Amino acid sequence: MASWLPSGFVSGERIRDVIRSTFWLIPALCVVASIGLAAGLIALDRVVHDPSGVLFLFPGPPEGALSFLSSIVAAMISFTGLVFSITFVVLQLSSGQFSPRVLRHFLRDRTVRWSLGIFIATFVYAMVVQRAVLGTADHSPFVPRIAMAMSFVFVLGSVGLFIAYLSRVSNMIRLATIVAEIGAQGRATLKRRLECRSPLARSGPPGTSLTLALPVREMIFSPRPGVIVSINEEALVRVAAEKSCLLTLSARVGDFVPFGGPLCAVREPHRGGPPTLDDHEADADLEGLRTAVQTHISLDNERTSEQDLAFSLRELVDIAERALSPAVNDPTTACQCIDEVHDIFRRLAVRAPAASEWEDEAGVLRLMIPQYEFSDYLNFVVGEIWLYGARSAQVPARLATMLADLATVAMPSYHADLHRWLQTVTHETSR
């Protein structure tokens, strides 16, 4: 699950991913909202105090109101327990049948989280309203009739959400749904990272060995073990410009970094641009530089797809490999994963790689980040599926079809890798 450490909030993408991945957030908000709504309606009931115009909302005496609210409380506890039980069973089955990494999609699902939130909120709302019912039919009666009517609305909404929940869960455990959601997530990542380029990103070729040979002023190490899940490039560029240096990251998004492992090298600035700060100012406050860099590189316990297209492809490859294992022997599932990979690769093949160099507004190189190349994606996706599915009746033909189609639309720089793998697949298949 996502971390709530301060280093987690490095970008808007990271904040959105943390919110979507935090399972308890929506139920907690629903509970708070239900308490506020109950308190507000009870206060309104005290103001109007049972005029004849609102008797139709709940015409019963206090005894009837207490009985009705007690029934809601008991029903909601049962509903909530049933939903939790179904959710845990689905998570266990999906983890064993597909991949442990698909659990993240279930925990991020809006229907599941809103169902749990509304069920718990209905329970809490009924408890709060129950406390406001006073007296008996013959002695100082007070029944918050508007609040009672709203509790009935909560029950109807819970029934509707329960039906939607059952429909959603039964659909979520289908392979086609899981594969399609992973593919959609991968396409969203590709669009964010490759289509919406920052004006500070350099679109030219990656840095030369001369740039990497610049003297290292200081090494910044990882403050804790974890996977790099998010990098705020523009913030790092601003930090580097303020400190008059060049930052070169040691790992890609999605790579694991141990505690004390190299995270970033602080190098002397590239001298090809306008004048920068003098060396005395550039060497000042290195501790502040270290803190700033660590703040804008987010580490987590597991990979996410917010900036990591390779993770979405990894999920699809894992499902395909498990389907091709001798214990499962389901090449049709593997071919479904290949079809989704095919669509992502077709979008990836017509675009330049993600920017690995970032400049400040003055045109001075300030940041270098290692990135996945098209060949990296191709090698681990096609290579691993080919390793386990080379002897299958369906997989080689489907891989060959994908590679041949990609070769018709890919950028010229990608053709060599595509033809290499196409020759490997077709040659081994014809033997």
C-alpha cells in the first residue's frame, strides 16, 4: 500500500495514487459525513419539533423509532461482515489464480470502497440518531422524524449498492476484466509520461559519457529501503538550478534501492549554457540539497503504475507466465495478455522514449534520469513470454503477428529490435 510518509507527496501524480490506493479513506470520509448529517438533521428536528406537516416522514412513537433503528444497526453489521468476507475470498482467489500484483486493482476499486463506506456510514448514522430518540409515546416523546426518514434513504441506498457490489465483484474476477483494467492503466501511464511532456524535458538524444564524466560533488543515498515509484522532475530541476549543479539519478522508476544505496549523484554543472552560480555558492548547504532531493524522490514498498509503464507490462507478463506454467497450461489466457500488450506496444512504438534529460529555463542541463528504452520493454515482455510459451500451439503465432504489425508502424530506430525478435520467433516456430 502507498506510504503516508512526507516523502510520498512529491507530485500531483503521487497524491492521486496515494488517495486511490488508501483503502480506508473513502469509508472514513463516509463515516464522518454520516455523523455530521445525523447531527444536522437532529438539530433541524429540534427546531421544527414534530409539526403536523412532517408526520408523514415517520409517524410512529419513540418505541417504534428505536425498534426501526435497531433493525438497521443489526442489518448493517451483517451486510458489512458479508462484504468483507466476499472481498477477502475474491482477493485470495485472484492472488492465487492470476498474480499477487493484481490485488492492488481490487483495493483501488471504487465500487468496493464506496459499498463498504456506505454500509458503515448507515450503521453509524443509525447509532447517532438512535441516541436522540427520547421518552415514550406517553411521556416527553421526541422522535427526530426528518433524521428517521433519512435513515430509510440510507437503507435503500445500501441495498442498491449491495446489488452493485455483487455485480462488480462477479465481473472483477473474470480474466478479461482484469487484463483490460491493467491495459487501461498502462495506457493512462503512457499518456501521462510520454504524451504530456514538460517543456523542461530535453527531446534530443540521451547524455554522453562526457556529461557523466563530470566530477561528482556529492553522492546522495537512500534514506530507507524501497522501490522508486515517483520522481518530481520539475522540482528536482529547480533544486539543481538553485544549487548550481547537475543531478544524475542512479536508478530508474520501478527499481529497488536499499537503505544507504546510491540514489543520486551531484555533479558539477554543464558549462554549455549561460553562467551559473559561482563555485562557493554551489558548494553551500549540501545538507539542504540532500534533503530536497530525497523529498522529491518517493520510495514505497511496492511498484505502482503512476509513473512506471513497465509495471503494467510486468503484471500482464506475470499473468501470461502463470497461465503457461505446466500446472495451469492455459495458453488462451496468455494470448489475451499478448493482445493487451500488443495495443500498448503499438502506442509506444510511434513515440520517442521518455525524456532522460531535463534543463532549466536558461537551457542548462540540470537532471538526468535513466529510463526504459523500447528495447527494454520488448526484451522482458517478448523474451519472458517466449521462454515459457515457445512450445505452445498458440503463443508463437500470436507473438509473430504482434511483432510483424509493430514493425509496420514503429519508429525507424525500433526496427532492429523488432526484426530480431520476429526472426527468433518465426525461426524457432518453423523448426
